[in-house]
Amino acid sequence: DGGITQSPKYLFRKEGQNVTLSCEQNLNHDAMYWYRQDPGQGLRLIYYSQIVNDFQKGDIAEGYSVSREKKESFPLTVTSAQKNPTAFYLCASSMGLKGEKLFFGSGTQLSVL
Amino acid sequence: DAKTTQPPSMDCAEGRAANLPCNHSTISGNEYVYWYRQIHSQGPQYIIHGLKNNETNEMASLIITEDRKSSTLILPHATLRDTAVYYCIVRIRGETSGSRLTFGEGTQLTVNP
């Protein structure tokens, strides 16, 4: 079945450590996105990518980095510069930046030890 | 994008219709109304979208008022699995879908047995 796979489901980060969240899709979608969700809040856009080797900052990119070396993959690194990383992270994809529907992964819960 | 207003929570009895309202009084003529839902600790799921005509699919119906300032999402026979946060979003079709999708806090629908 086609879909978006995020891993791991739960992740713990120590102070000063970088961690990478995985996002893989087999929907042949061009566009991919990373959102952050805090408890009781809506989704905020971190980064998005329209094509391989290209990506743009969203509304809250500080302290995060991404890469898009393959169409299927869009990993997110939460760096030590992100001082409040505890949140639920969601990856999504769409046919293109003008597609109507976003397809979401099941999310990664990141917590700081 | 136009701002939307939704009630924070609603209850519905299992098997009955769930009617979720959304106000978007500042909507412009080329802005579409989209609905997504998010079951706890999962990624949001696309439900339906429309411009001015009523829309129906296998999941729900969307009723948009003639002046387009409000809409109602209808789940005709709610089940316990429909318990989720429902997001109403207004967006210009054709714009960058991910970067402009502002989810807000939505309506927590609880379906009771």
C-alpha cells in the first residue's frame, strides 16, 4: 500500500544532541513537508520541499535542518540550537505544491531527557 | 488566507448525524473550504473540500451557505471512530498547499455510545 512512513514513533533527545527524524513516501509525490504540533495546538510548518535537492523554510525553521537527496525521502534534523524541541512532528506529502490534498504520516513524538 | 472560527468541542450520539460548523466571514471569491480531521496522536486526514456548491463523498457532506461566510461538515451516521479534532481551513486553490495550510485548533468531536 502507498503511504508515508515516519520513524521512530517515539524519540528521546539529550541536551545538546542532534536527532534525525525519518520520513519516507512511496506515493511518487513531488512535494514534502514537515510540521510541528504542540499539545492542544494546530500544526506549524517547519520546512517544505518541492523537488529533489531543493527546500524552503516554513514559519518556524530555526533550530531545524532538512535534506532532499531522494524524491522518496525528506529527513528532519532537530539540532541542539532548537531549545524547546519537545513536540509531535508530522511529515506530509502532496502531488505538488498546488495539490489539494496533503497526505500525512503517523508522526514522531520527540521528548527531551 | 481567510480566518476560520470553529467551536472548541462538540458531542454527538453514535449513529446520529454530526454537524460541525465553521465561520469564514472574510472568505474571498477564489478561496476554497477544506476539512481535515486528526485522530489522537495520528496525522491529519483529508475529508472534503468545496468552493460554493455542496459536496459529498464517501466520508462526509459539505454544506456551504449561499454567501459563503460559513459552512457545515456533516458526518451522516457518526461512529465512535469519528471521534477526532476536525479542522476547517480556507485556502486559495492553486497556491502552495503546504505552506499556506494553517490548521488552527479545530473542533474536538466526541462521539458517545
